[in-house]
Amino acid sequence: MTILVGTASWTDKTLIDCGRFYPKEAKTPEARLRFYASLFPLVEIDSSYYGIPTPTNAHNWAERTPDGFVFNVKVFRLFTGHQTVPKVLHKDIKEALGTSQTLYYRSTPPAQSSGAGSSTRSRRSRRPASSAWSTSSSRPG
């Protein structure tokens, strides 16, 4: 069994403000991630709980770290049953939902069919947020 050790974020304010972890020249999030990834094999992305990362951000994170680096991405809050205001959703999702009211997972519409041979699954058949899942790739994309 392999156990990886890392921190909850490379952008944690206390880690940055203490002045002891990052070298003085690591002034940007990009430079801090590159430095962090030179020391640890894993980091949690906590910001994904509050807002779904853009594909560009996920791509940039992967590009700034070595092969094999692991991102432990925290699931978006809507999927854990917590209230979510539509303003934090990507534009296409906001438009598809068509509401400005606070959302809860239980109030989201069921998945739509994506074409021939696929079926709409009810909310009851979706995997609960507490289920663990993994992917063979550690890099977004």
C-alpha cells in the first residue's frame, strides 16, 4: 500500500503568510504550486468545494506539476447536499437550471438522456456523495 502525504492547499493563507515555507521568489500561485510539487506528491484542492474549477485552471494545475503528482479534488458542495447559490455555477449550468434560488442536490433535475442507447437515471440511482471513487489518472483532463 502506498500512502501519500500532502497538505490541504498550496494556497493556504497561513502557509503563505508565515514566510517560512515558500521561498521569497515564489510570489505567484503558479510559482508556489511548482515549489510545493517539488516537495510533496499530493495536494488537496479545497476550492473545488466552493466553485467548480474551470477546465483552464485544471489544465494549468496539471501542467505545473510533475507526472504522477496527485490532486485530491474536494467534491463540489452541491453534490454533498449543501446549499448552493447559482451565482457560483458555470454559466451554461446556471442557464440550464433556469433559477436564481438556492439549490440543494435533492432539488436538481434528473440527468437527461445524452442520445441513442443511453437512459435517464433517477436521482435515486445516482451514487451517494459518501461513496468513494477513484480514477487511474492522477492528472485532470
